[in-house]
Amino acid sequence: MKIVHGYPPNLAAINRALPIDERYALFTYGNTLYNPSGKYIPEHLMVHEETHERQQSAFEGGPDQWWKRYLTNASFRLDQELQAFRAQYAFAKREIADRKQLSRLAHVLASKLSSPIYGSIISLRQALRRITSNRMTPSRARHHSPKPSSRLPRSP
Ligand SMILES: [Zn+2]
């Protein structure tokens, strides 16, 4: 991932949608990570941003359309952020042996996800539970029932 000491191309749209203090935030746009403050980026935070990089490259229309959806659709934003925060926490869990330190990080991440920065899309308690849970979210665990056999393509 390329890291740029500056602002993303869609900063104005971000500022219209969310109360982010752009001086201290990080922004992933495509394969570029914008770091306006030039602050140190811990590895687990890189894992978070790399998740957004993958989401954007897989999204139809690429980073441009991903960001439009992210800024206008709260449930999409929550879904994408939960993936990123869960990956971040799972990485930190492997790296941090001290349970108290890990628990503090979990609370920091949950506070952030439940804050107005993301549009207050989840409660602190729910954020903590969903970031740290090993289980897949119900919406992903379901929808895997096999198709009826009548739907199978006919053999020639
Ligand atoms: Zn994020």
C-alpha cells in the first residue's frame, strides 16, 4: 500500500457526510493510504486500512463508487467497518500477549466504531461484542442452504 502524507481526493465529500477531524484521520482510497498528520501507523491499523483497500478494489466501480456508498449508506458503512475492525482486532490478538492491553485495545476500537465519526451506527456494547466475537455475523452464517436439485443444470 502506498502511503501519502496528505488528503484523499474526495475529502470534501467526506467532510460533508461525517464529522471527521481530517487532520488526525487516515483515509484509504484505492491502493493509497492518506495520512495527513504523518503519524505513526501501528501494524494492526495497517491491517484495518488494507481491508478497506481490498473492499474497494472488489467493489463494482472501484474506490470511487465504494466511497459514495460508504458515505451515504449507514448499514453498508457499518458492514465494511466491522470487517475492518474485526480483521484489525484478530491481528492484534495474535500479536499482543498481555490480556489487559488487548482488552484496552478492544475498548478503544469499539469506542471509535460507535462514535459520531462513523455516524453513531452502533452502540458501544454491540461494537465491542461484534469486533471481538469469533463467530461470523448471523447475516453471513446463513444463506448457505443448497439449491434445490431442480435448479441444477441438466446434464447433456
Ligand atoms: Zn475503517
